[in-house]
Amino acid sequence: MNRAMLESLAVTLLFAASIAAQSQVRELVQPPLLKQEPPAGVNKLAMFSLIPPKPSGCNPAASITTDGNVVSVKLDVVRTNFTMFNPATNVDDKVELRSYGGCPSGPTIEVEPGSVLRVGMHNKLNADDPSCYDNPPAGLGLPPGVGCFNTVNLHTHGLHVSPSGNSDNVLLNIAPQTDFPYEINIPTDHPAGTFWYHAHRHGSTATQVASGESGVLIVRGDREYQAGKKGEIADIDTILHDNSQKAYTEQVLSFQQIPYGCFKDDPHAPGGPWQQLLTKDGYYTAQSKSTDKVSTSPWICPANTSDTAGNKLTNGVVENFGLQLSSASIWDTNGRFTSVNGQVQPTMKIAAGEIQRWRFVHAGIHDTINLQIVKSTPHVGEKDLIAESALSGDRLDQAATVARDCAATAKTLVPQLVIASDGLTLTKIHTLTGVSKSAAQGSNYLQPGYRSDILVAFPEDGTYCLLDQAAPEGMRVKTGANGIQGGGAGPSKSQLLAYIRVEGGHAIPGGLDASVAYIEKALYDGNPQLPEPVRSGLLKGDIKPWAPLADLAQTPPAKTDDVQQANFTINGDGGGNVYFQINGKSYDPDVVNFKRQVNTIDDWTLTSVGEPHIFHIHVNPFEIMDVTTQLKDGTTVSIFDKDGNCRTDLPKDKQELDTQYCGMWHTYHDTVFVENNYQVHMRTLYDRYIGEFVIHCHILDHEDGGMMMNIEIVPDLKAPGNGLGMAGMKHGH
């Protein structure tokens, strides 16, 4: 028996032996909170503050101070040892990951409109970075332009702020062992909402975000609706309370997909230890073939950090781009679990009938989350593993129990009342309910970068499942042995994200069927100060008075024939090289691909060829005007009817993904899914800010691979030098 076979056998025996540990209830904790304090004597915002049900046990390497409207945050970028629960073995895996502040989930930063957010970033990562060598180890699988994983920066995703200087400038490189002073001026008319911050240094974005370099950023508003003041912003925060003026409890749920792996720790390996990744069936390396069993085998991290052959192992890390990040199917095959606030399959507790606001943030890098909330229906005569928070085994092991006990039906699916998308309050509550064959109607589809704020109430006591529902079969891509299916559209099997225990409180009269009306009636009852018909509109889900941005439908661009195009493609040259491109070009940091004029409006058409991608633009949100597709005869048609609802008379989408667009008609976003064979038509106002920033695919390994472009907003396209600098003057760089 050769050494490779011995190592594989040793790993298998070690994996089997580790299953014996017992699971335990792990209550969901909120990320650490860094909150702007109001000036002395002012406590108006207290009513609307985030109310964490349970404080985090992590003390982050971060702090916050407030001086008037200046909010100063100190934030360390560190590499920290902690643990992540692994249901496959029922033990806590030791990990060593990069993060903001050193916690499993970065601290939540809460500020107000009009704040000056100063972030003193301290990059404490190691300057000795093999991925940044002139000739990095081939085993790291680094495509051109990818590397320097310890060089960082900061992106405030979704904020409408300046992209220049030391503001939300993602073209900066903050080297290891250096500090950088960010100053981000949040305008006084900035919408309140759910945003997030994350690493965005091109070439290292995916590795850093996959490691956990992200956190939630909340802009909290106290601007109340005032009749007769047209154009004045009102914040939905001010109506989310009961009739005693007690604010609804809020919970932040940040979903991360951390593909940590344990590697053979060989100090003599060129470039470090991150070349051989331990799996259930042996070591996975850059030389492994796609047909090899190790290529689709779940990854493991033994508790004693060594295998039975005596090889020392690293803790769980995210270091090898080729093995851990650059495959469309990697999240479906590696055995890792989507975490919630850094916890795997935690337990949430809530009272029946209590209305809560949940702020969902997809802080992962690649795979869709098809979010559903379902009441558990245990199998009679068998142990209720859902009620006991006691599922064990990997995701495939759990799949049968989850599918049976967390089945989404009209009698079990809990409605989600979406009040905001990408941090921006909608004009009408988008209610997610109902069940279709693919479970699409009741799913809150979250793509990487998306945020979704919902109101939810549970109708009665019991155990509920927070699910990442299985993706439509039409979108699954077979990738090899054992029927393993690819990623990019959600999991091939339904996955449990969190247990929800509902007890106490009071049942909702009428149960699930009445829960939507129950929440809308509570909004009405809680806000007697509102004038009619604004107050009565709440009974119908009308929240337009709190929508912060004007509808651009009546404001077309000055040149209606000058439509900007962004076409996402992955191309090859036949020689094994793969190119991630927009409009046929890979990213060049020295090229400005789009130059547009400030305070003007553009129409854009977004398309993908071959497979879906995810469009994101910095600084300015956009309004989705239409989504079109082609019929067999070549005719282009809208998927929406005249009222903005998805049409039911069109041929069925074979990929079953077009339902993600239902509810998006004339809504604002900063990130949007672009399905192949569809065209997303959006309109945007380049409001206020000049400077250079980027558009890119928010599948972040695609962005690092080159699927990004620069866009510059200038004062005047017709002026000499576009209105920047004085005519005839030049300077060197």
C-alpha cells in the first residue's frame, strides 16, 4: 500500500472517530455593536436603536467615540484564532482567519445621516505574504492579478458618498503593518437603511471577504413623516413600533460562506503550508484531477490538528485561491455551512405574535441564498432533531431530515414582509408567501452583496427552520462524480441556517393566513399620529411616504439613444487561459472604461452570456425600469405586466430563476442578479459626487479574476479636461 493510500485511510479513520461528540444548543448572538451616541441631552434616537436580543461574547479590536456629528471608529485588520462549529463532526473547528476586529463577524457600525465617519484602519496583517511574492507558489492557484491577500482597504457598500481621496475609495492599497485614516462624509439627506462594509482591494477581495472581512453598517434615521413637506425624507425607522411606542426588536443576520480548510503544515514547502488541503478522502492539491474523489470530498479539520500519519496541520484558513475559491461548485462540495453572524446553525428565540425587524445581509462571495422561514413538522415516532437543535452530519447527511421536517407548504411557510432592498425603503411592502414547485414564490433570494429588511411574526409556539432552500433543478450544473452539482444558484439540497424556537407571547388569530394583515394592522395601530390617507395606506402595505428616492420613470436621460452597456462573459483562448470580462475586456486599473457627467441620468442595459452574474455599481443606486427576454420568434418582451407584476403568460424559464425579478419593477438597488438570456434595464442618477470608482460582478472571485471596470464621473464632459484642473496644465503621476 503506497503512502497516498495510507494517508487517505488514516484521514478516513480520523473522520469517523470524531463523530462521537455531542451537539449543544448555540443561541444566536448579535455582532458587536459600535453605535454613534446622540449629543448630550438628546435621546430621540433611543427609541429607534438596535436592540440585540443577546450580546456578543467577542470583544473586538475596535472602538467608537462621538464628538458632535463626528464619529471616530478604530478598526484593526487582524488574523485571529477562534472556532467555528462543524455539524459534520459535532465539534468546534479551530480556524485562523482575517477579519475586521478579530471576531467571527465584524462589528456592526451604527451612524446617523449627516455624520462624518472617520475610520482609523490599522492593518496588522503579516508583511510576509506568499501570495504577494514576485513569483508566488504555483500551488496557490493564483490567476493573473490575484494575490497580496494581506493588503487591504475598505468599501462602504451601498453608501451614497464620495469615492475619492480617503473616502469610499476602493482603488487604495493599505499595505501590511500600516495605518490609514478614512473620512467618509455621510450627507444629511442620506437614506436610513441597512448597508455593509467589506474588503475591496482588487486581487484579494474574494479571499478577504471569504475569510470574514466584513461587517454590517446601519444608517439610523429619526426623520418623521410630515404632511405637506414634499421632497422631505422620512425614515421608516420612525414607524416600526407598537402602540405603546416601543420599538420592534431588530436582529442583524449576516450570512457568510467561509470556505476554511486545514492544510498539511510543511514548513519546507516553497511559499508556505497552504498547498495540500485535507479532505475526508485524502489531500486535495493543485495536481488533483476533477475526476479524483478528493476533488469533491468534504474538507475536514481534526481536533488534534494532525492526521494519524503524524502530519501536522494548520488551523482552518482561507489562503489557496485555486483550491478554495475559484470553482463554481466549491461551496456545494466542500461540506462547509453558511454561518449567521459567524455561527453555524445557531438557535434563535422569539415569542409568538412578536413583530421583529430582521436585517439580512449576504456577506458571502459566490452562492445564492434562497431564504425561507418554515414551521417544522416532525415525523411522528422519531426523535425531533429540529426541536432539540440537534442535527448532525454534513449537509448531505442532514438533507433528508431537513426536507422532511422543514417542508415548505402553504401551511408551514412563514410570510416575509420585505420593507427595504439594498438598504432602500420600498414604495410598497413586498410580501413573500406562497409555494411553487421550485419553492420560488416564498423565497427571499439573496445574491452576494444583497440586503433585505423584513418584518416577521410567528403565528404560534413551535419550532421553525430558517432555510437556504434548494435551488431550482434547471440551474444545477453537474460537475462530476457522485452526482455532485455545481454552485452559483443556491444549494442542491435544502440547508438549515438556524433553528427558531417560538414560545411565549400570544398566538396570531387566524394563524399563518392572517399574519400579513396582523403586521400591517399593527403598523396602523402603532402610528395614530399619521394623517389620512397615509395611515390607512399601511393596511395595504403602502410605505411610499418613507421611500427616500424619487421615481426616475418620468425623468429620462437627455440622450435616450445613449444607453450604457455592461455584458458579463467568461471567455477562454483554447489554451487553458480563462478571462473574466465585461464588454469583452478584463480589468485594467489604468483604463477608465466609462466617463459620465455628474448630475445627469443614464440608462444601462445589463446582460450575461453563458451563465448568470451579479452587477454592482458603487456610489449611486439605480432603479430597475424593466427586465426583458426573447421569445422563440426573436421578439423582445417585458417579463412584467402593466402593473409591474411578473407575467404568467410567458414560456417557462428553463432555469426557473426569473422569479427573482418579481417585485423588482421600479425599485432601487445597488446590486442585481443578471440572468443569462435576460436583459436588465436600469436607470441611475450620478448625483452630487465626482471621482473614479468601479462596476463589477459581485461574485467576488470573478471580480478578482478581472470582471470589473472603472467609471469616472466628471463635472462637465464638454469642458476642457472635463472640468477637472486648468486647461493646458499637466502634471506627472
